[in-house]
Amino acid sequence: MLGILARTMVSTQSTMLARIALKCYPVARKTVSQGKTSVRGAKDLWYKVKPCGRLVRPVAPTRIPGRYLSHQEGLPKLPVPSLQQTCERYLAILEPIVDEEELSHTKELLTEFQKAGGVGERLQKGLERRARKTENWLSDWWLTTAYLDYRMPVVVHSSPGVVLPRLEFSDRQGQMRFAAKLIAGVLDFKTMIDNETLPVEYLGGKQLCMNQYYQVLSSCRVPGLKRDSVVNHAHRSRPPTHITVVHNFQFFVLDVYNSDGTPLTVDQLYMQLEKVWSSSLQTNKEPIGILTSNQRNSWGKAYNNLIKDKTNKDSVRAIQKSIFTVCLDAPMPCVSDELYRSRAAVQMLHGGGSRWNSGNRWFDKTLQFIIGEDGSCGLMYEHAPAEGPPIVSLIDHVVEYTKKSEMVRTPMVPLPMPQKLRFNITPEIKKDIEKAKQNMNIMVHDLDVKVIVFSHFGKNVPKTHKMSPDAFIQMGLQLAYYRMYQRCCATYESASLRMFKLGRTDTIRSCSIDSANFVKAMDDPAKQKIEKVTLLEKAVKAHRAYTDMAIHGQAIDRHLLGLKLQAIEDLTSMPEIFMDTSYAVANHYNLSTSQVPAKTDCVMCFGPVAPDGYGVCYNPMAEHINFAVSAFNSCNETNAAHMAQRLEEALLDMRMLLESTPKAKL
């Protein structure tokens, strides 16, 4: 989402510059006066550039039955945008977030960078050569840079969680019964993947790359001392037939297929889960899984020490090879109904701490389904192999599957006892576990999450006014942030590149010259309502135009990253535009956001990507919107509940503006 973004795209030096810049700036950062800047043409650039085909609404893709990967070879390659286009658009996104002096300096650097025969042209040609020689010039670089080289813990800082609707049970029998149905539902989805009968997805009439669906099952991240890797066992000659189940910090291998290759029925799975539960009643076991929550270099070192022992190595390999993991959680502390979703969100993100369920995880596992004895339910996923939409498609299928009554007759055959995975805990491993517990508890106390159901309206209101719901929500976020801090900020929204082969994401820059003009005018008593509506409409259209540009491979962020990585690969000195304060500011995302629409009434959540930032994920339903807002308690300037409240107020004020203005009624 949701991705690592600012933390990975900016060099260490740029990160330092960002911190210096943010400390030096006054709270109310000046916006460049349109009359004085020398880049006046940049602000209207999104309208002057010819659109890449017709505008595409950022909605959930449609599904058309067909062979799963039959269309893959026909997908186009990700294009390399022109250097001049990206430089011009880069200046446009800087205008609302840096001051006039910085903008002028950056313009000089870009002029030098674009000179004929200069460094920019050389790097651009190198990138174009790479694009000709590879299936996707970005995908390997992005996987490595955004995920595998990233050394912060995957917990909070990378892996998203998903909160599903609360279930109607509060005992272990209900927990086991639902877990059995959920497992059966995932296996049903897996059958479509294995048989290549999963419907191909389309967006705006164009086929989408389906590769990510192949990456989420039977896969796992593996820590390294300096760089991680991802292993996928789904394509082996003998693919895995087991899942892992963890209860009271104890891991079990559970075979989920009969000897004839058919999946276990819900009744069979229930009986096997009962065996797991009965074999793991002790609550004093070492939480070996909490090691996976540590900083990646520390975990890499501990991992190498852990797998020196053959028993430990075999147990770890069994977890890594498993199709997915099911976490049977102990009840969390009781909270009011109002706070339940927020509490469930942190349970999905980190487990609640070492005293609760944080040891009941293997955070490197791509897919972990979490089912609490108290009815809480959701999942978390390791972000390296896939983005949110394929995960949500799986969720939608599984949730619908769990609602069906079981029609399959259960075979009357004895089933083997699930295998308990053993770990030999040496004093050194015990020390690593204690350190991981301490670090986890620090992260738990630092993360502030607020989940709200915005019940006043959903996609229906923006659509009534012929506005994109996503763009409308993004303008609400811009208004909420501006009201809190009296300045605009760099904002990330994830855009899918799945129109292209092996496409991942690019950035929709939600903070634009037009959004800045709107948020500044919204509370200005000197402005007429009709003018405010006009500015809102223009901001929404600008967002729609940038979204369309991004999903067609014409956004700026991955192109700039590619030029930077090309310079590193060529062993040339780093171009000054990447050492510039403006670049650091542009990649310091105080708002990291993602729309993850689902049929299920759920919400995805993730941590902020900047120490003084917010993470905001939302699922717009027809008549309400689910929001998850996160911040860090260690930053005195941010507060998730305050941001959620300001967001709610902003959306209501925007609706009132539209409904009370004569133009909007026509």
C-alpha cells in the first residue's frame, strides 16, 4: 500500500536533508506565488498533456472468466516516460510543498540535468535500454529497493493488516468452526489459481496482470544479514500440501489434502484443529515467532543462529513452505463497541504485544489469517510479493465461502495427528527472543490507530455530484491536514500498474496546486461558495487526471527512482537533483494513503511511513466509508483520533458546500 515508499526511495543523505528541512521550516510553509514563480506553466500541466486514453475511474476491477495466465504474454511492457515530461511534472508537484527559493534552485538543477548530452539524457537512455531487455524495467528494482533491502521491522513499518467484521462467537468451538470454514475457503480459491480458472481482471476495458495471485500462497520472506529474499514453493514439482497453525505460540503442520488430492472438508478441518488446540494448552512456551518481528539485520543474524540446529531448521522450513498460516489467538482485552475496530486493527498489525498475541505469528509469512477466541478476525500479509487488491479479492471469496453451508460429505477415514514443530531454545536464542519482545512492545506502545466507520455517506454522494469518490475522499484528506497544520504536505496514494506485465505500483500525488488552492479557499470567509465549489471541482479533476496518468505508466515517482538507480548501477556520481532538499521533502510523505475497495465490509490498515506522518487506508462502500488512520505516539504533533475527526468534519463540510451551492443543485 501500500508500500515502503518514502523510507526506501530516499537515500540516507536525502533523508537527513528531509529532517533538516522539516526542522528548519516554519509550521505554515509558504506556497509559491503564481505571479513570481518562473514555472507558471507547470501548474496546468496535467491538463495540457494529452490524456493516455480516456479517464479511468479508480474503482475495483471487473472480472471476466478466462484462463488465468493465458493473456500474460499479450500484456504491454511498462513504458519509460519522457525525461522532459517527468521534470516538468516534478516541478508542478513541488509547488505547493516547497518555498519559492527552493523551487527556483530545483528548477536550475533540472535545467542542468536535462541538457543535451548531459547526465539526465545518459541515464534516460540507460533506462530505455533496460526496458527493452527486461519484462519490466521496474519490478525487480522495486522489490529489492522497497522491500528486500529495507531493514526496519516488517511489523507496523511494512506489512498491512485487514480487519474483517466481528464474528458471532466467543468460545473456542466457534473459533475452530470458523477457522475450518476459512481454511476451506482459501483452498477453494487456491483451486482456481492451480487450475488457472481465476477470472482475469479488467480496468477501463484493459486486461490486468494477474501475476501477483501466483505469489501469495506457499511463499515466505527469508531474512538476510543485509538483504532479504522471498521463496515461493508453489511452482515446485511437489508443491506444499500443508498449512501451519499456531496456537499459544506453538506451531503445527496441518495437511489439508486427502491422499486422493481432494481438500479436507470443513468437518475434517474442524477435527484437526481441535487436535491442535488440545495439544497446545500450555501457555508458558517461548514465543519463537516473535523473532520475526525484529529489525531485519538483527533477525537475519538470529535466523542464522537459529537454523544451525537441524530440528529448528526443519521446523522453520515447514513454516516457510506452508500454503499459509492460521493464527488461533487468545482473547484480547475487552473494549467498548466504539473502540473494538481500532483494537482489532492493532491485533491484525502486531498482535498486541508480547503479553498477548505478538508471539502467535510468523511475520515473514506472506499470508496469515488471524482468528481470535473472542470473535475478532482478519489477516496480515507480508508486502513484498503483492499489493492489497489481490489480497482483498481472496478475502471477498473466502468471506462469501464461509457463509455457505457445507455440502460435501466427510470421508470416514482416520486422519494423521497434526505435527507439532519443535524448537531447541539455546541461551543465545532465548536472549534474542527477549530482545525481540522488548522491541515489539516499544512498537506496540508507539503505534496509534483509529478505525472509524464514516456513516454519513459513501460513494453515493460524490457520484451524485459527478465526482470520483476516491478523488473526493483525497480532497477531504487534504482539507483535514491543512486545517490541522496550516500547510500542505507531500501525499502518497498508491496507483496500480497492473495494466503492464509484472506491474506493481506508482504514486498518485494527491497534493497538487489545485488541491492547495481549494483547501486554502475552503475556510476563507472572503471567498464565495460558488468559487469554492469551482475550486473543489478543479481539484477533483486534477486528481482524476493524475490517477489516469499514473495507471498508464506516466507518473513521475518510479521514473525518478529508476533514473536514480540507473546512476547507482552505472557507478556514476549521484545527480544533484537527488541530493536536493526539494527531493527529500517530496519523498517525506506526511500522508501515506491507499484506497483498497472490497465487497466485504472490511478495512485495511498500515503504519505511517514518516515519523511525523499518518497512514490512511479506506474502503468506500455505497453508503458509508471505512477508514483506518495511524500515527506514532512518539510524535507530539500527530494524533490518529484527531486526524480521523478532522477528516470526518472535512467530508461533511464538503458535502454541505456542494448541497448548499446553487451551481451544485443544477
